[in-house]
Amino acid sequence: EILKHREDFDPAESEKIFMPAYDTEEEEEAVPDDLKNLNPKAQRRMIVLRASYMMGFGTCLVLLFSDPMVDALGEWGTRLNIPGFYVSFILAPFASNASELLAAYNYATKKTKKGITTSISTLVGAGCMNNTFCLAIFLALVYVKGLAWRFKAETFAIMLIQWIIGGLALVKPTQSLIYAFLILACYPGCLVVVYVLENIFMWD
């Protein structure tokens, strides 16, 4: 109101005063250093080729090491006298989702709005992939191979944790450090639920 009564009042000036300052560098897309000197069309082509090569190489690594890794996790459980589910539940996610964890960490270390958004989006994407595509493959294998369904306790525990996480996200859109520890505690908490259901309630 005070600015409106000034004779030299400029609406554009008020917008500069009250508009928040954004870091222009934060909004720029990250381009590899060795591609910065290329024109945008060549950058896009090289990025697509590099991404295709890396995904193909990663797929070959998965095909090469997935079966030995399953055998190794099973052997760990046998030697430690621990059910295979507990070993795979703790170790397998770190191996299968290592790329998402590292990517999310690298984006988060930038401590920018876009970096944090990309970091969280990476984790959400990994969660959606595990709960849709990977689950569909697992269910298809169970159906095609005619496997016995003996995962009632594990399924209930995982669904329970997902409902808890979803409820926290709906109730409190802005997450604090306390909620971070609570969400982190759900990971071992899922194992506790499985153990109670299998050993006390005798679920299969």
C-alpha cells in the first residue's frame, strides 16, 4: 500500500521486491563435463547412446551375477542357521537397489531444491518399480511354475509397513528428522512382525 502512493512507483519493482530469489544454476540440467562443448542435439544423442550402453552393460551384469548371488544368500542362511527370507530381506535390497541409493545420495548432497526433489523421486520410482513390475514377475513365476504360496506372513508384514508409510505421508506432508527415524525403524520392524507371525501365530 505504501509503494502505491509513491509517485515513482513501478509495478515491476514491487514484483522484484516480493518475488523470492531463485538460484538459476539450480534449474539447469546437469550435463557431463565432457559433453558441455557439444551442441544440444549432439549432447542428446551422446547421452542416449551412453545411457543405452550403461543399461545394456548393467543388464549383462545382472544376468551374470543374479543366480550366484541367490545361491550365496541361501548358503549364508544355511551356515548361520537363519531362514533365507531374513538374509535376503536384509542384504538383497542393498545389492539390487544400490544404483538408486547411490544416485539418491549424490543428488541429496547437492543440498538444492531440485537435487532433493530428484533424490526423493528416484527413491519413489524404485519403490513403485519394486511394488509393480518386480511383484508382477514374482507372481507370474509362482503361477507358471505352480509354486506353493507360503508367504502369508511376509506378505502381511510388507503390506502393513507400506500402509504405515503411506499413512505417515498423508498425515504429515513435511517430514522431520523424527519421522525419518520412525520410517527407518519400519525396516527392521517388518522382520519383527514376520518373526512374530511365523513363530507365535504359526502363520506359513
